[in-house]
Amino acid sequence: MIDRTLTSALVLALLAGCTVGPDYHGAPVVARDSVAAGRLPHADPQAATAPAAADWWRGLGDTQLNELVESALKDSPDIHSALARLRQSRAGLHSQQADGMPKLSANATSLRMRSPDLSSLTGSDSGGGGRGPVQFYLADFDASWEVDLFGGTRRAIEAASASADASQADLADTQVQLAAEVVQAYVDLRDRQARLALVDATADLESQVLDLTQQRRARGVASQLQLEQVTTQLQTTQAQRLPLQAQIIDSLDELAVLCGLEPGELDARLAKPVDLPTVPASVPLTDPAALLKARPDIRAAERQLASSNAQIGEKKADWFPKLSLMGDLGFSAAEPSHLFRKDNGTWLLLPRLTWNALDFGRVAASVDSAEAGRDEAQAHYRSVVLQALRDADTSLARYGHQRQNVVLLREIEASSGRAASLTRERYKAGTASTLDWLDAERTRFDAQQNRISGDAQLLKDFAALHKALGLGWRV
């Protein structure tokens, strides 16, 4: 009888190769034309650049920037949060894997007892008293295993594994986002410091011209109107200092928070202005569409889709019977040395088959919910891919156009500088009016401001390009 029971259990266990639910065959193809052609519609191949995926910011040649990015990737709360989520997902995977294995427990008991004195109950004077203390030892081993007949456990492990992969990709995406944000915040800081230095230099020059105009006014050579014009020009320039100083503090605090520091901790370290980093002259971008396939948020969305697909099979397995194998092996003896003798042992083997045949649609509802989750994950994947293509195409186009714009801004700056120098000499010689000089200086100042802002925007577009292509993550 026992042999027949074991044989039946083994036959049922062989059925465990059956796995219900849809198999995952990969994510659907999205934007077939762009991906197949390996190109983006508005990319400028001559202007587009992209260094290697890791540490692309090092191509800018700024040591302080490199240190800030490394600090952020190590100490940012966003990184720590993503790492914690990854650990949680991996722990969930290990838990699901353990659920598919047998469970074994052991118990050991030492019992000491004394029987009651029966003479006190019967009124007898036999004087037998109670039976002396008896020592008793017990050892028990329980084992159970739910046979995965229809693959519900395997589907759960598959879903948990895909979720862990998605968490890994989310960590990489956090690294991509953080690196680009640090670079852009650093560029904003150096841009504002450079423009503040330009304001101070311009104010110094205008102060000198104001002194000269006051002297000419005292000799009756310059009019009061000319003096007021120069004074207004100087005050207008000086008025730009306070907003720039406030913006510099904002940039310093933003960088500190991105690096996991308190606001103000970077003030002394970054207070000294330095030149803006320089964008590499030429780093060829061979296949932006191929880079997009490895973009972390796309990989995360694809893994989420795989997990949702596996959850359908996990829910469908509840429609079918479940087989559990339970066993117990126990030993008992009055002496510890006799505990594990063959004659003192008992064992029990119990195959158990359960089937929730009448659930009033609960399983069907859970399957419908899982299928809806899969459809949502598929739509989300498609949305992520299309948004990634849009980001990359826009970033490539913007970066290419900004490179051309910077060339024009530098030419304008050089021309306005020459014009301002000539007008200043004419003003000192008395052949140009105060209004002529003010117009030339204002044009020069605006051109320099625009050139600095243009350089900064090119750097930020450079960072946005790497962010759009999903570059900058590490294993």
C-alpha cells in the first residue's frame, strides 16, 4: 500500500514539468523604422558627440566636476534608495526560490514526570506512594514539499527574477539622471560666476568713465545729461550683481544636495570662479539607436513587462490541483543513548492533493487582473521607448544647433569688443558722444553675456544628450 502511494506521488511529481500561462518571447517592436535604420530623423551626424557610456563627463576635462560626480554617485540619497530597492527585489527573488524547495523542521524534547500517589486517593495504607520520576526523550523531524505541478512557483520565480533585473536597471537609470544633473548644476554655477565677474569688470570700467565724465563736467566740456547717462549705466550694471549672487548660492546648494551634503558645505570649495569646461571638439557618434536599446529605463520597462507576463501563469496555476508531500520521522526513548534505535522510531508519509474547485470566480478575477497588468506594462514599455526616441532626437538636434550658435556668438563678441574699443578711444578724444560710448559698451557687455550663456547652454545640451542616450551608468 505504501509503495503504491509513493508511486502515485512520484507520477504526479513528474507532471511538474507542465507550466501554465503565456511564455515570454520578448518585448514588442516599437518604432521599427528608426530602430531598424539605426538613426534618428533630426540627428546631425557631424555635430553629435557621445563618449563611452561610463564616465562621459571626464571628457570635459574639469577635475572639480569629476570629483563632484563621483561624490554624488557614491553618497546621493537617490543612489542609496535605488540600492535599497535592488536589495529588496533580490531578497524577494531568493524568497520565491526558497518556496520551491522542501521545508524541514526538527524538534527535541526532554520530559521528566512523576505519577500520582494512588493510595491517597483510595485511602489504602499500603504505603506504596507515587511512582518515582521518569525521564523521557523525544526527537521529531517534519518535512513537507508542495510539488509545483503546473508551474505556479516557477512562474513566481520568473516574475521575481525579472523584477530584480528591473530594479538593477532602475539603479542604472538613477546613475544616468544624477550624473547629468550634477554636470548641469555645475555648469550653471560656473556660468553665473563668470557672468558676475563680467558684471564686476564692466562696472569697474564704467566707474573709470564716470570719473572721466565728472572731470569733463567740472571743466564744462561734458553736459549734465552726459553725466546722468554714465551714472545710470553704472547703476544698471551694478544692479545685476544681487540676482547673480542669489543664483550662485542656489547652484551651490543644489550641488551639495545632489552630492548628499548639507547646503553650504561646498561653498568654500567652489567659491573661486574658474572657466567653464570645454566640450570635446569631436567624438563620433556611430549608432544612437543602438545606444538607446541599452538605455536603462527601456531595460527596466522591458523587465517589468516580463515580470507582468510571468504573473499571469502564477495566477492561472491556482485553477489546478496542488500536491503536497508531508512526512514525519519520530524517535522516543527513556535513555538518550537508546533514542535513535530502530525499534524506537515511528514514521509517517502523507501525500495530500487539494483543489479549490469552487471559488466563485476569485481565480478568474486574479487572472484578469494579471493580464490587465501585463497590458499596462506593455503600453508603458511602448511609451518609454517612444519618449526615449523623442528625447534622443531632440537632444541631438538641439546640441548640433547650439554648436553652430556658439560659433556665431563668439564672432559677435569679437566684433562688439573691437567696436567698443574704437568708440572708447573716440570718446576720450572727444570725437564720440557719451551716448555713442554707452551704446558700444552695452553692446559689448550683452555680447559677452550671450557668449558665456551660449557656452553654458552647449555644455548643458551636451549633458542632456548623454542623459537622453542613457549613458553614464555603471555595473
